Amino acid sequence: MAEAQKTLHITQTRSAIGRKADQGKTLKALGLGKIGRTVDHVDCPTIRGMIFKVKHLVEVVED
């Protein structure tokens, strides 16, 4: 049987105002943009890299 993929629950906790433009674009690519917004993504290296870039602006919970 195929192994179930892990899910990441990503919540934006801080604003992107005053940050570099690429950090704001990374938040948009993750589906965020407002404080308190939560999205779910499959755990993969691409998403992990995006999270690493904005780790000071988001909170991540593994499922």
C-alpha cells in the first residue's frame, strides 16, 4: 500500500510589511497574505524551502 503523505498546516503569524519583496511573494505563493490565515500543503522539499524562507513570519504544524 502507498504511504499516506504528511500534511503541513501553515499559519501566518506576522506581517510581511517592511520585509523584502521576495518574502511577500513567497507568502502569496503559499496561499497566505493576511495574519491568521491558515493553509494546508503536502510535505515536500519545495514547500519546506518556501517555509524556510519565511520561517520568522509563519507557524507550522505537522500532521
